[in-house]
Amino acid sequence: MAQYELLLPKMGESVAEATVIKWLKQPGDTINLDDTLLEIATDKVDSEVPSPVAGKLIKQLYGEDDVVQVGAVIALIETDAEASATPAALVEEKPVVNEKLVVDTAPKVDNIPVADEITENIPGLEKLDENTAPVSLSNTGDRFYSPLVKSIAAQEKISAAELDKISGSGAEGRLTKDDLLNYIQHGRNGSSPVNQTAGDESKTVQINIVPPPPVQKSAIAQPAISISGGDEIIEMDRMGKLISDHMVMSKHTSAHVTSFVEADVTNMVMWREKVKKNFEKRENEKITFTPIFIEAVTKAIKDFPMINVSVNGTQIIKRKDINIGMAAALPSGNLIVPVIKNADQLNLVGLTKSVNDLATRARASKLKPDETQGGTFTLTNVGSFGNVMGTPIINQPQVAILAVGAIKKKPAVLETEYGDVIAIRHMMFLSLSYDHRVVNGALGGTFVRRVADYLENWDINREI
């Protein structure tokens, strides 16, 4: 008999930890190959971890609600194999299957390009990695700290009292690795900018990582609520809590302003109606309006690149890549925001295939965590619910989000060489919510007008 160490598998390039939601197998249970052992959750995706071996579960090393670092040993399995060594490549190669989607939630500071490089610039942390064993850390409070945070704190000789005073940007104010590294780099030792190349590799810019302050729920006056005998009290599920936290955080972070434009998209509608059958026959794909909207957005972003930015304290990070998030409805009624990376580099056929692929896998719970991260601008289609317009909340750390409404036939005034006439046209509202800290009304209004112009001036004879 041998003992197999089950590691928490890698779930994406930017996913460093996960929370144990539920154990489906208990110590003593017999396990077959690929049996699901436990359910885990990241900020983006809920997943099931299968067993790569057959045997008997001996021990669970983490309990429910524990936060586990990628690559950490989470369970011990007794097998019939002669050797007990765990494959070194398991963390990199073992996929997480049967992924269940979670709404797009607040991106942490590690979405800022230099966050992952901070460790390399902190003295004494050169040998510290995600698999560092937990170090005992006295803590008189109820605050939870992950093993990695405890390890960093122990190596940097940060006391429990000092650790308790550091603001956290994680769920419910939890202290993340990046919060602690930022504190060590700046808050503890004074401001020491991190040098990072942005855009042109020959230019070096200073970027101080400033995580957004956590929302102090206790400081927000909650209205008194009276409950009668016939009222039903429903506790939010995990997804609902994530949505709530993310929406409140975004409203507290950005000064939201919304501009509206009504566009005549008759040519676009007629063109799609003309080409959709041949396109589907040729490409085996349905062409919807979404890739058309995304193409117009990417063109407008190239015209106005300062809409494709993030805010880091008093610094503006101008994004080189144009990564468009598209809000997709799930069968459960919730929304997820998969991201089309480098959308400006795809033609309309490529955008159509990407949109259909991401939407299909979203509905089938097959998205990977990385496919919901890294967005620089978000598009949401409120028209799919029959709404003519909306005022969407910005998806942090982005500074703008565009909502497209339902396309409705309306009488409209047309200017012709023979005078003005009234005709039935396909009309649609576009709503752009933007962060007024860095996007003024001129930029926001001009940008959404430019998107509308690209849609209105659609070439009805365009080849695809």
C-alpha cells in the first residue's frame, strides 16, 4: 500500500488560491478514478476536484470554508501503488473539470500588471512561493489568514497585532497576499515605487500598487426593517453575496456617470438578415449582433484609447491590449463575464466564433478561470431582456461599461435630397456608464457617439 498526496490543481494563470466549499468524500470512503472528492470555489468559478487515483481517502487536510493555495496538499489517499510520490507536474497539468460558473466579481489588485512581480522586489522573499508551509502565527482576533499570508508575515517578522491592522481587499475584508506585499513594500518601509515596463519596453514607469480600500460595512447606516408574520427570510447564497459585495465596491470606488445615444441601426439589421443563412452554412456558426457591437467598440477604443484605462490611486494605467468582456446570461439567471482577449485583432468571423464559443461554454459551465479575467472594457446587452436601455455598474478595475438596448422599429425623420420624410427604422439606445474620476463628459459622450456612428454607417454591401 502507498500513500498519495492530492494537490489542489492549478486553475488558471492568475488564480492562486481557492476555498473549500464541500467535501463529497469522507475519510474511510473508497474512491474510484475520477471520482469527485470536493467542491472548491475561486472568485470566478466554482469547480469540482476529481481524484487522479483509485484507493481510500485517509485524511482531509483542510475543512470547509478553508482557503487553500494552489499546489498545497489537500488530502491523503491510500492506493495499491508501490510508490507514494506525487507527480511534480500535477499542479501544472491536472485540469479542474465540471466547472460551475460564478458571476464576475471584484478583481483584486493582482489584475494590475505589476502585482505578480512585487515579490521579486521585496528583500528576503526571494525563496518564498505559493507552496510555503504554514507557519504558526498567534492571532487573538477572529480574522482568517491563509497559510501563505502567515508564511510571509512570519518571514517578515510581522506580529499578529500588526497584521490585524492591515486593510484587506479580499472577500469580507480578508487580507490577501497582494495586500500584505503592498504593505511591506510601501506601508511598512515607506514608499518605494516598483519599476515596471508598460507598453514600450524601452520606457520604465513607476507604478505604486494601491489596492482599493475595503468597504466598511459597519460605517453604512442600514435602514430599519420590520418583518411581519407572512414575510419569508431568504439567506443570500454565495453567488448573491459576491454580487452584492462587487456592486457596492464598484459604486464606492468609481464616480458613476451615464451617457445615452439613440442609433439608427437599420442598415446593420438588414445586412445581418441578408448574410446570416449563408454565413451559418459556410462557417457552421450563427452570426448574432454581439460580435458586430464588439467590433464597433474596439474601433471606438482605438479612436479614444483613454477609455481603455484603469485607475491606481492617482495613477492612470493605459491598457495596451483591448480585452472585451461580454456579459452572458446563465441558465440559473445569473450573469458571467467571459473575456475576448485582443478583440481588436480579430475580424468579424473571428469575433463571431469567439462570442459563440464563450457563450456556449458559459451555459455549459465549461469556462476556465482565466477566461473571465483581464477584461479592459465590458459590453452588456440589456436588450436581450426586452429592455430599451440601462445604467450598468462599472466592472472594476475598468472605467467604462456599455449597455446596448433592444432594437425597436420606430418612425423616424430621414433627410433626403427631396426633403425630410418619415420612415420606419430600426432604432436602438446605447448607454455608457463611466468613471467620472478619469473620464469626463466630453470623452464619455464622444466615445458612445462614435460607437453609434460605426453601427449607423454599416455597409449594407459588406462581404464577410
